[in-house]
Amino acid sequence: MPAAGSGQRFGQALPKQYMPLAGRTVIECSLAPFLADPRCDAVVVAVAANDERFARLPLASQARVCTVTGGNQRADSVLAALESIQAGDDEWVLVHDAARPCVTRAEIDALLEVAGSDSDGGLLAVPLADTLKLEVAGRARETPSRESLWRALTPQMFRLGALRSALQAARSAGRSPTDEAQALEWQGRQPRLVAGSSLNLKITTAADLVLAAAILSQRGDR
């Protein structure tokens, strides 16, 4: 789990992963379904070098949870976490955003079932529903087709060796993928898209935090 970002777009002094949510913090909600799953052998959280908050969370003392120092970019943090894992190249790893607190057990189960049987792995995603506009100088210039376009979510699931090698290759080439699937795509792989929920939102603004609180409250499972 990459969690080394400062959340500058969130507009608060406190990084968004540590904002209060449903009686906990955002990152605790994001980690909860994985720590509750016996299939999860370990969790590696990549935190900023000066992060003193994560160690104070109750879950930080759990035996399955460890931390590494993340980097300036998401890909750097994910790679640092992967390089700390002592496991075979064929082991499956899932990468999940620290700021996605609403992922469900059903979504994780679907990802494990579908991506786990695909050599290229896979990721949760949802088909685009909105009409898209190409903007030029503040004006709508064109309406691209949304057919075959999906929004990428997390978790994303790949073989440890394949993802580590893809991120190392991207770093060597001076490229920074915006998600893990893109790094694999640059290697010629085609990860499977697994239908997720639009409620699996990413906290980016204060309004997202309000919406996440409503989702968790209505669900009543945390």
C-alpha cells in the first residue's frame, strides 16, 4: 500500500490517509478488509521518511503489518514495498490505494477469482458512464467516444516478479506509471479488467471524505 504522499490536492495540513473517517482514519479503513482476510499473508505499507503517524495506529503493531520508506512517486513507493517482500516471483501481490477506504470483500473476492486465473493479472475497474470532452483553452473541442474506456481502481493484482520487474524497467527508462497496470502494459502485458464498484472511490477532496463517510455508514460493516 503506497501511503507516502502528502495529499497536496486534498488541501489540508493533515495527509488525507490520516483524516478521521467512521471512527478511524482513512488508511485504517482502507487496510481493514485485507487484515480481516486470512488469505492475506502480510501487508507492506510504504510511508514517508518523516511519517510518525502510522506507527501510532493500533494496527501498526499487528504481526502481519510492516512498513518501508516510500518515494516521491507512487511507483517508487510500490517498488520499495515489493523489494522488501521475501517471496517467490510467482506469488500474488495486491496493490491498494491508502485513500480508497470503501473497497468491499466482494470486490476483492472477484479480483482474486478472475485475475488469479490470468497470467497477466488484473485490476478492479468500472466502465466510463459520463460523456467525455476534449478541452482546448477552456472550450469543448471534441467529444471522444467512451466505448471501451474504463476507470482504473484498486486493488490491482499481479505476480510479484512480473510487477517488480515492470516497475524496475520503468524506473530505468525514466518513466513513471500512474498505476501498476500501466507498468505491465509497457511490458506488453494485458491485465484483465474486473468489474468493481463506483463506490470504491478515492479520497481526493474534502467532498470525497463526506461521501466515503456516508457510504460506510449506510453499509454498516465497519
